Amino acid sequence: MNNLGTGKGDPSRRRQRPKGQRPTGLEIWNGFARGLDAVAHALTWFFRKAAAFLVRAAHLGAALSVHGLSVVRGLAPTVRALCLALAFVLALGAALSAAPVARLLNTQTVSLVEDGIAAQIRTQSRTVADVLTEYDIALGEGDVVYPALSTEIDGGDEIQIRRALEVSVSADGQTHTVSLLNGTVGKALYLAGVSIDPDDIVYPALTETVSSGMDITVNRVTITEEVEQQRIPYHITYQDSADLYIGEEEMVRQGTEGVKEVTYRVVTVDGEETERTAVSEEVVEPAYNRIIAQGTQPTPTPRPTATPRPTATPARTSSPSRTATPRPTATPRPANTPDPDETETEAVTDNTITVNGETYTYSRTLSVMITAYTHTGRKTSTGVWPEVGTVAVDPDVIPYGTRLYIPGYGFGVAQDTGVSGNHIDVFFDTEAECISYGRKRDRTIYILE
């Protein structure tokens, strides 16, 4: 039998207890066992001496038995009865003490080491399993005993017990508890039946050594690609035209939005999106800019009309007098011609505007450039089909859904985009209406409440 150590109190085989720490139950039992061992040695010595004395007494009794019987026969009946009773008591005592003496003679000392803590114990058991049963030592899942449980022991042998470590593994919404003597986080995952992919996140790291009570977490990482269609806004460009006078504008081409497909790399951790990165994009339909012609031809200056000289009044013949020159009649100043864009507006106050007899409250005014557009074959950016009253805006300047009053156009709602800054685009049903409307700069519009 291969002994792992003598177990005779060798200091190198014992774990040092920190100062101030209370002794464990095994250490208390170790001290008690030492005292019990001393008592057992003393009793063994006594019973051995007693046994030797009884053996010698038996030999002497056998030698004297013949003579003793003859002597007993010669005694008086009362004395003879007392001698027989004494002999019976001595024989009964020898019989009763034989079994305890035999057990004491069969007791042996072994060393029990549990997780590095050693204790000397005395036992009459013959196998490792019997020793553990005798001292009520239970084994848990993953615990290891050396030598094997069926091994017979001799005095001076050492029994080692190594307790397994318990760790918890959390993955896929479940928690598993596994026991192992030692190893890494990867080994604990294997014992728990949890497989991992290269992108998964494991904490602590797979190569870290496990410890008692460690919590291991596995976060599932999924990487996918998503394709999303996005609108490409058009821009407004201007070109010079010698066919138009300076200050005149004419739409050459209506702008149309384009469409592009953007591919995103999407990362999710345990089902929740944590990262979205654009990796590529492809133009499906290009955008076409709106082209507006601006006049460069100077406006002709009208020739002034000659003013006729006043006709002189002939002098009266009846009496001499000075010729009176009539005063020229003052030409009346023309009345102010109203702006055709303002004809619908009857009155404006600090926060109200009256249009066609109806009064509306506005929150603010905005000076903008106004252009026009018509059907493109697609819905607006808010998902509705455009109609008269639909206005394209920059949502950072005018939020979607804002009600507007635009002098010269009427009421509208911000439902489309494609412009930027202080610029709006009003909708007409035909391109001819758009060209007729033209382009208007620095016009005041009203943001209605």
C-alpha cells in the first residue's frame, strides 16, 4: 500500500492557521484525539499487564488445582462455598475483559488530511470507507479521496480528501452550478454543457483559474447585416439666361429625389442592439437637381414723354394789364399699389393675422425664400401624397406638421423636405403653375398656432 505520508505530526503536512482565527472542528477533534490516544495507551498498558498477570495466575492455578481441590475438600462447607464463588467472579471478569482488551489491541492510528488540514485519528476500521463512516465524513459531488474507498488501511497510513470547488455559469437565461477540483473557466463551461462561439463574450476570461464561488457569465453576440433604403435629396442650381430680364426667374427642370441602399453591420448582445455601422451604400435611383434660370438681360429704360408748353393767354384790349401766366396743375400722386402676394391679408397684429375675414393666431414669422415644385411620382417624406397646400421645409427650421400661412399662396402644412435653411418649396399641381410662380426672395411667412 502506497502511503502518502506518515501523518505523525509532520509540520510540513499541515496548513498554518492565521493568528486570531478560531480553530476548526477538525482541529478541535485532532486535539481531543491526541488526549484520547494517550488514555488508550495507558489502558492498553494496564490491560496487557493484567492479562499477563491472569496468564501467570492461570498457570499457578493449574499447578495448584490438584492440590487446591484436595484442600477445598478438606475445608468446611461454608468456606468451600466462598472459595467457589470467588473463583466464579474471577473467571467472569476475565471473560468480560477479553473483548475490550482485544479491541484496544486492534486500534490503529492514521492521518486524515482534508484540504490540507491534517488530524491524527484512532480507528478500529479496516477500510477507508469504514473510517469515513466511523467519523461521519460525507463526500460531495466532485470530491476525491485517496486511497480508494475499498483500500484496507494500516497504522500510520494517510487518507487525503480534496473538496471540489463550486462555481455558477450563467448563459442563455439559465444558471448552472458545477463542481470541479481545479481548472479554468473553459473547463467549467464544458462541465456545464455551455458551448461558445468566437464572437461571444465570456467573463472572466476562458483561461482564468476558477475559485470557489466564482460567477461566470456568457453574453451571446450576434453580427448581422441589414439593408435600408434611404432618400437622396435634390439641390437647387441656378443658371444664367440672356432671354430673361435681370430679376426674372424661370424653372428649367423640376428637381426629383433619388434612392440609395445602405448596408449596415448590426451587433446585438443577448438580443439587444449595441452597435450599427454603415459598411456600404449603392445608389438605386439618382437625384436630379432643380434648375432655375436667372435673367441677365438689362431691363430697358422707357423714354421720357415731352411735356407740352402752356398756351399763352392773349392780353385784353379793353384795359392794359399784365399777362397772367396760369399755374400748372399739380399731377396727383398715384395711390400705393398693393403687393399681389398680400391681397388676401386684411390685417396683421403682433400675434394675429386676418385672411378673408377669418382671424388666425401665429406664434412667429419667418423670412424665407420661396420656390415651387410639382408631382414627382413618389410620396412625401412624411409618407403622404403631395397636394396643393403641401410645403417642403427643412425640418430643423420648421418641424413636420407645422401649419403655415404663405402670402400669395395660402395656407399650407410642412409635410415634405428637400430644401435647407430658410427656404420653403410650395406644391402646385402643374409645372406651368410652378414656372409662373417663380422664385421669391425675402418673403415673410406666418407660423400658425
